[in-house]
Amino acid sequence: MLLPDQRDAARVLQAVYGALAPIGLSEVQRELLEAIGDGIYGLAPAAFEDDALTAEAFLATEPSIELRQQVINLLAVTELVAHPIRPASTAAAADVARQLGVSPGLLVDARAIAERHYAVAYLDLQRSSWYARHTLEGALHGRLWREIRSKLAYSGVIADAEISRKWHALEDLPEGSWGRELAYFYHRHNFPFPGDKHGIYELGALHDFVHVLTGYDATAEGEIDTFAFIAAAMPDQSGLVLLAVTLGLFQNGSIHHVAGKRVRLARTDTLGDLGAITRMAHALRRGRACNVDVMGGIDHFALAPLPLDEVRAQLGVSA
């Protein structure tokens, strides 16, 4: 999601401002773009706000397809942090996608949310999510029955002793290890372990490893920060979809249930809390600096016995 080059970042931010300037940015949208510009790229707001680019002017700079898609990705995130999401704003953003000749991506879902088609947006996000793709990949590689068993335990139908033993074994790892800290995370919050009745299914539990890796707690803001980190660390757009779902739960109010369960922490306007936008931008910066896809690019259980600080250093997870 994030660009390595300051000059390219300035152009992308200028194009995002240019797309939304005719409609006007909400306070939270403006604060997010400023936090990303300053906190990640060292760009003062004037560097992109005063020199906003229309789609035509941006195209005149001969941007690559990757840069054009970056504009749309950032536009989508900027739309999804708004509450309420405005139909006119999402329409203007989608028009920019057409002018740039790239897929509107998550802007389609932002438009559906703006028009209160919440179920349509949720189903589309679920279809294109990282979890759906990896569930399918698991089914194709002989893991379908295990994933079904994991989901049955999550739904409270029946516990799975094999899965439960695997995850409870984290309690026996050395003090200070990544896995032992994850076990403490579950105990601290009174969360059942995967495989126990109502314990999160195994694919979903991988993001709990990231909570511990990054130090973000299981709060509304902590979920946003965790998935902002994940989105920035992932090499493709899968992480953006995960972040979009998280913003639906904790910012724009479009999602209240996941996998048929009501999310107890779900609330709107989490990013309106003092300093929350700055912390989200910092999570994006940390994810950008990470050298691996922390969801699908590592063997979490192979690294679980290692000291947490050692894992952080190995994966490039900064303070």
C-alpha cells in the first residue's frame, strides 16, 4: 500500500487531494493524509495540499500503473475512515479511478457503504478477503477438514482436541518467547484458545500473533492499528481488504458481525479518539518497514519458541 520514494509519495498525495478537493475533506480524512505525509515521508501538508493534482495533471507526470493504483488504494482508505461516508465523495473518487484507467478496488465497497448497501459491501469484502483465499488454498491442499473443525469450535458446536492441544502448547514455551506471550495475551483477555469452544478459528488467530508482535492490544483502536500494520506489510492488496473490514467494524459503522458472530468491541469513530490517527499512521509506517508478510509469509509456530525481541529484530518490526 505504501510507497518507498518520497517524490512518488508526494505525487500520490497530491492526486488524492486533487480528487477530493472539489467535495472537501472531512477532518478525519485530512488528519489521516497529513499524518501519513508527515509521519511516514516527512512531507509537510503544503507539499501536497497546496499543489493538489487533478487526474489529468497527475497523468501528465506519466505515472506507472503501480503509482496510479496507489492513488486509488489511498483514496479508498481515505474514504473508509470517513463517518458517515459520503456518496458524492465516493463517486468523485471512482471517477478518478476511471480517468486513471485502474480498478476502483475498494472504492466500490466504499460507494456501497455510502449508499447504505451494507450487506452488499460486506459480502464483496468477504469474497476478496485474505481469509477466503487462504481457506480455499487450504482446501486444495488437504486442509479443508481441519478448517471446518476449527470453524465448528469457533461457532461453539464442538471443541477440537487436536487443534486445542497445538495452541495450548504455547503455554509451555520459554518465558519471553513469542508463543508464550501469545498464550498470556489469550489469558489476559479471557479468550478461549483456537480449538476450544468459541476459540477463534486458526486462520483468524494468526492476526493475534501480530497483536503480540506489534504490541497493539485487543481494543477497537488496537485492531485498527494491527490491521494497518498488516496492510502495509503485505505485498499485495489482500491486507487492504482486511483493513477495510476493520474500519467497517471500528470506524464507519458498516459491519457489526464477522463469520456470523457479533463483534462485541464494534463501534464507530474510533479514529476520533485523541491521537488515534497519528497512531494509525505510525502503524502503517511500522508495517512498511517490516521485511515480511506477517500473515502468510512466515511459519508462526516455527518462530513461536524464539524470544519476542529476537523475532521483532528478525522481521524488521520497529518500536
